[in-house]
Amino acid sequence: MFTTACQEQLLPGETLQQKWEFAQSAGYGAIELRGKGGLHFRERLPELRKALADGVVMPTVCVEMLHFFGAFDDELRRDAVEQMKSQLSVIGELGGRGAMTPASYGMFSRRLPPFEPPRSDEEDREVLLAGLTELGEHARREGVVLFLEPLNRYEDHMVNRLDQAVELIRETGLDSVRVGVDSYHMNIEEADPPAALLAAAPYIGHAQVSDSNRFQPGAGHLDWPAWLGALDAAGYTGELAVECRLTGDPVEAVRSIPAFLERAAA
């Protein structure tokens, strides 16, 4: 049985301790943190240390930045790498598993004009491998893992499918870089999501969940028994981190998710 985690912004409460109290009552076993840009996540260390001392379980952080390590601009790319290093260090200090990031978000899509990005595919690959290697080596030193998240074609033009992420990770040769799977993006990009999970099994390090419409699990048409069954068959033992929008009453929507996923996985 999977442990369900919930991203912190979805949980009611002013403090992480209050959010954790609600999360436990709803059936969650962990909170996934959000790492904002500007080194904000590092600035939260006193708050996070206190929450850890109070028993809040925080195994992972998902980035919430304006630019990422695949940026076209050299300065933005360097800044993103430094911010990700900081987030990896912080989650390592908290005893967590790792940090999740896409190669980019909202930077370019081949589905909209001008259709052709300013870098070639080979140049993209060189940039991504350089960033993943630097971040992966830092993650290894900190005793954590960098999770590379493929995004759908409308949000990123470089890494859309699990096999693309796996190919890059193989090239780095680092066990400290793994794939972060997301059920929503897979619903758009993978012709056979369960088969894609099984094919990427040795490289899956983290999993985020939302339904086909980006709302909470159960609010769309994703085949949850098949998806969760494949993830289980792939040997995944980490958390199912809820990253979604909410439809209906937000508190009740968040409360409903762990029981729904438990039924779907049964």
C-alpha cells in the first residue's frame, strides 16, 4: 500500500503543524513541501526545523520557480541550478528523500508559434545533461535524489515522456537522479501509461498524482486501478504526492483523496 502525501498549499491550516494535524486525520502520511524561487526555501529552515522536531513528515519538495535548469538564458540557467542545489541541501538536512523539478516550465512549446525553439535538439540535450550531472552530483553529496519530471508538450518542449527522462538519466550514470512521474502529464503524453511505468521501473524515484483534468484523483477519467497497479508492479515504494487543483469544497476534496486512492489500489 502506498503512502499518500499532500502538497502543503492544499492543506488547511496556518502552520505546518496545523496542516499536519489535518493531514493525519484525513489519512495522509506525509506533506510534500513547495520550494519557491529566490532561495526562499532555505529561508524557511527555522520553520522547517521546528516542524520536523514536532513530528511533521516532509520527505520531498517540489519546485515552484520562475525558471529552471533548462532555461535558454545562461544567467537564468545558472541561477536555477544554484536554487536547486539549495533545495536539495535543505531537504537533505530535513532527512528527506529529494527534490522534484522539470527541465523547464512555460518556456517554450512546439505547439504554439513560432514552433521552432532557439536551440537545436542537440543543444537542448547538452544543456540538460550538464544541469542534471551537476545537480545529481550535488544530490549525491547531500544524500538525496533529484527527481526529473517530464511535463506535457504544452508546458515543455524537451522532456515530455518517461523514456526521454530515462535516456537522459542513463547518460548521466548517476543513481542520484531518478524520474519523477506525474499522472496528469502521463495522461497527455504516454500512449500506454501503465506500460510506460513498467518500462521506466528501475528509474522511478517519485510519483505525483492528479486526475486527467488536473483536479483531485477521482474527479476525472484516469484509470486509477491500472495506473496504481503498474506503479506497484514497478516496485515503487515512495509516496503518492497529491499535486492538483481542487473542484467542489476544497477541504472535503483534499480529505477525500487518500480513501479514493486506497480503494483504487485495492
